[in-house]
Amino acid sequence: MGQITVDRGEYLEQLKTLVNIESGSYDPEGINRVADQLETWYRDLGWHIQRHHLDDRTGDLLEISNRPADHYDVMFVGHMDTVFPDGTVAQRPFSMDEVNAYGPGVGDMKNGDVAMYQVATHLSPEALEKLNICMAYNPDEEIGSIYSKEKLDEIGRKSDFVYVMEGAGPGGEHCFARKGAMRYVLRFHGQAAHAGFMFEEKNASAVLEMAHYIVRLMGLASREEDTTVNVGVAKGGIATNVVADSAEIWVEMRFKKESERERLAGEVDKLLHGEPFVPGVRVEVAHYDDSPAWTKTPEALAHIAHMESLAESLGIPFTQKDRGGLSDANHLSTTGAVCSDGMGPEGGKAHCEEEYCDIDSIQPCVQLLCAVLEELVERKG
Amino acid sequence: MGKDSVVNMFVNREEYLEQLKTLVNIESGSYNAAGINRVADQLEAWYRDLGWHIQRHHLDDRTGDLLEISNRPADHYDVMFVGHMDTVFPDGTVAQRPFSMDEVNAYGPGVGDMKNGDVAMYQVATHLSPEALEKLNICMAYNPDEEIGSIYSKEKLDEIGRKSDYVYVMESASGNGGRHCFARKGMMRYVIRFHGQAAHAGFMFERENASAVLEMGHYIVKLMGLASREEDTTVNVGVAKGGTATNVVADSAEIWVEMRFKKESERERLTKEIDQLLNGEPFVPGVRVEVASHTSMTAWTKTPEALAHIAHMEEIAKKLGLEFEQKDRGGLSDANHLSTTGAICSDGMGPHGALDHSEKEYSIIDTIQPCVQLLCAVLEDLSQSK
């Protein structure tokens, strides 16, 4: 297992290229432009490319491997979409200073996307010969992998180890357990009327019903259980002087325990099946999905210990911390593969303007992953 | 033409409809200053032929001129009539559906709101007796921007209102043409913005964050709870929007609020409640609440002088065999602000009109005669009481 050195200038140039491609989750063309770029890079390495078209509303899922295979020893998972709306790149494109790189998606997770490619370029010929490696790039992680989940799990089921390349926390902090989540899109159907005649004409404000739901749902959070409830998007109504006849909220709930999931689901059902706060408003669940909480299996604990000792021998910091946020590890952990997450370079402030990626963490990130794979080769003999 | 001859006063129906057609077929949406000025040109020409005194007030390049037309230059008006030349319709509407009529109704953009009132004012001017014209100072004011809240004209109109005794706003009558309006609700509008702090939704107990959407939710519930059925005070949050993604704590949100009330005491109560909300602690620590826009229009209520004048007009109408009813309205007009000038205001004094602001807008032709007749009678009566 030789020493590898990541070319910092080249890496940052690649990161800049990906960050400066606008690719919000609702921008399939942008996501596909990221996919085109990744495809070009891997094609130059001679890897095998599969582009899976999932839905017109999202970009393609990339399944890239060092050879066509029915079974992968290792599956890396990146995602090409960001949470940012169109125009963000124009407003604040990739930039950097001595310490950090900045820009939309720089830490979540275009740095991980590039790190995967760098792992591919730095593996030894032996590792490439003995291991079947899959680099999967998800087009819609930030909206809950709605379209990609099924395909990713299909790949996960034929993989032994999964490394999800979300950014690591400061000090080499990786993640081996994540909260579960439930997501709802709720639609409120009211009845419009001129706002001056609310006591004379029949009307039902969808916006008022929505507001009651926001207050009630976010009140279900529990600090003690670390159960979070967020209404991330709320919108309703068309004009000041018209009683709103429709409104919508996008809700996300996260929990560590199954008992919390049951409590939340029970409370939401009570709300949905009870009388509306505003007589005449009808509430509809327009979308629901959930992800199980990801917890540590004995196999995972053994693998974590193994990676930790490898990191120690390389002088690379290695810590672990469970996370509240969801990633593809939640559903991939149900496929039977041993999952690790937060395996990308270090960063923080994901989903914010201040999002950053710590440049010095790139080298140890790629080095550790290469070492883990080289070691796996040795174990396979 | 004395008091008795009002009974026999006769509006030439064809002439009136021809004039109405002329005005309706001039495109004059509120944002079409040139079109509004073409309406003003036409009115000016008609009144000039009557020998009236014309003042055109340029208010702003974004709107047409305000017309202040009077039977003579004067520092004080006994009577001020108020019309408006703008309509709510976009350019191209006239081409699409110009003035038309059948046996019963006239149709076209602005036919009832309020080009019928504009023509009726002119017809009153042509039918007044020499005595009334001699004894009374009469102002015919034509507003260029009523449909956008008289933003540019309000100040000038109120200036004219302050030197007038009686104001007749020529919005359409309702009912069968005899239903007028002597009180209108007041209104306040707010655009309120909420500035929170974004964070990943999974870390709400670990990282600093403040949900603008949650603050907005509390505001909507609180504000709409300020409505009062007893006082007929309505509060509507017509538009609410915030946040960018499900898994991000929203850092911004916005609501558009409209409140309507009949009494000043209700306006005060609402204002106080909102100020308390705005100046108190936010529901969600860390959220900053900003009033991005606020407008306020006084409620128009009936004073003892107005009640006496209404009773008097009702009596005159009865003598002429004309229907006369009153009904307060929720919508706003120039009467709201003109009522604050001290003048005694009446509204809905134009011919019948209905389904304003829609394609189906119409005006009942048979209501023209009684409208002009009643107004002439009221003025003749006033000139005799002098």
C-alpha cells in the first residue's frame, strides 16, 4: 500500500467545475450536466458507464464501475443535486481562500463527488484488478432520493460495503448511524371569497388551516428524544383580498427511535382524521415517504473498528458521531451492505450560504478510502 | 327649470348612450396614462361646449390628469361630483369586447365602473336650471387612478373636498338602480416579512436556527384571530409563502394581510394588536419581523349631518316616485378619504351597474333617467334653500 498524493490544484479545479454547474434538485438539465462531466472523467479512466433514466423530473442516476459486474465489493455513493434554487451559482459561484472552498453544494456534496473520482484515479492496479467497484451518483438525494432510492438499493443489495460520501465533520468525524425520517406534503383545500365578505359569503381559508398545522406539527418536536419537526416550505393564496382556497406545506420529521416514529405518525393521523381547524377546509396528504433510522449492526461495528485502526496507522484522525440528517445510508443500510457515511472531505454549514469545504481534509479523505480498499484487496488475497 | 320642472326632466337616451359608448371605447386602464388622458380630452371638450371652467391637474407621469371642472372658478363648491376615468382592464380589452347593448343593458369595460357615472355627471350639468347654475358653485372632478387606490389623486381630491359642502361619488348604484351607499369599510394592508435563520432540518436542537415559517404560522393564526363577527371586522391573510426545501429550516417567509373594519375604534384595536406583536418578542426566538409595506384607508361612517342629508334625499326621491334605498359596502371608493374632509358624502349615486371588474359587467339603461333626475332635484332643492 503505497503513499498517495492528491494533486490539490487539480482537485480544486474539478471541484470548481462541478460547483459551478447549477444543479438544484428541480433542475434535471443541470443535474445531467453534472452527470455529463463525471461521465467524461470516468470514461477517460476507461471505466464502464451506465446512465439510468429514472424520471423526466430529475437527472440520470450514474452507475459507474471499473468493469461490468453482478456483484460489487464496494459501492461509493455521491449525489449531484443541491438544495439551492436556480441563480445561486450566478450569485455566489465557487470561491476559495487559504483554508476553505465555498459555493453551492461545495460540501453537500460535490466535494464527495470529486473525492470518489480521485479514489478511482489513485487505486493500485491490483486493487482495480481484484475489486469490483461501483461509483454511484444520485440525482435527487436532497429531495429524499424519491426517484433514485429503488435503483440505489438494487445496487446496494449486490454490494458488500457502501461508502456514502457526505462531508465528514471537523477532525475526521464520520457517521455510522442516522435518524429516521418521515416526509409529508400536505395540501389544504379551502373555499375562496372576497376578503371583505368573510362573514357574509361562504369561505374557508386554506392559509389559516395551514398555519394551524404549521404550529401544531412543529410543536411535536421533542428535545429530549432529539425528534425534530420542520415545515420547510409553506405556500398558499393568490391575492391579498381573496380568501385563499389552496395552500401546501412540506414537512419533515426526524427521530432516533421507532417509538418516536409511532408517536409522530399517531399525532399526524389524529390531525388528519379529526375536524379541521377551519370548518370547510379539506386536508389531503399529497405525498408521504419515510426512511428508517439507520443503526449500528455488529458487522458495522467491526468494520468501523477496522477503519479506525487503519486511520491510526496512517496518522489520520478518525472519530464517529451519529447524525440527525438523512442520507442515502438510511435506506442503503436496509440492503444488508455494511454502510459508512460522512466519508467525504470535511465541511460544514450544509444548505446555507456559509457552506464550506476544508481544503486540507481532501488528502486524508482520499488516502483513507484508498487504504481501506487496498486493505480489502489484501484480505481477499 | 324650477323644482317642479325636475319632474318633467328628460334625459335623451340615445345621446346618453352615444356618449357612454364614446367613453367606454376609449381604452383607459389604470396603467394607461395616455388612454386616461384621451377620456379627459373628451370630457373637456363636452364641458367646454357648455361654457364650464376647466382645470387639468398633472399629478404624475404614471397616470392621467385629474379634471377639476366647474360652472365658474370658485374658492368654495356647494357640490362636488366625483367620477373616475380609469378602469381595471388591461390594454386590448376594448378591441376584444367594445361597447355593446341590448334592449335592457349596456356592456363593455368600465361601463358600470364608472363611465356610466362619468356621463351622468355631464348630463346633470346639462340639465340644471339657470337658477341652480347661478346660485350654486358646482365642481365635476374626474379622477385618473381610482382603481389603484387613488394613489396620485387622493391629495388633490381631498383638497377640493375640503372646500366643498356636499360630495356625490358617482360609483354605480346597486339594487334596481335606487340603492345607494353612505358608509364603507376602512381597510389596512400589510406585507409582513419574517427573517429567520436557516439550518439543516436534522439539527434543530444542535445548531442555531430560527424558522421563519413557524413564526409566520403563529402570525397567521394570531392575525386572523383578530377578526370580529360582531363588529364585521375581517382579517384575511391572502398570501403566505416561505422556505425553500423540506430539509432546510426556512430563513424567510412573507404574508400579505388585509383587514377591513367599519369603525375607527376597530382600526385602533387592530393597529394596537399588530404593534404589540411587532414590538414584542417573536414567537420563535431569533426571527426578525419586518413590515415591508403598510397602507391604511379610513372607514367611512354616517355622521348626524349625513343622516339628515340621506333622509332629505330620500324624501325628494319619494316625491319624484323614485326608488331610494341604502346599503353599506365592504369595498372602498373615493368616499372613504373624501369623508375625512368634512364634506357630507354620498356614494353609489351613478346609474345601476353590476359585476364590476369582470367580463360580465353591465349597466341597466332604464336606470339612467332616475339617476340624473334625482341628482338634479337634489341640486335644485339646494339652490332654493339658499
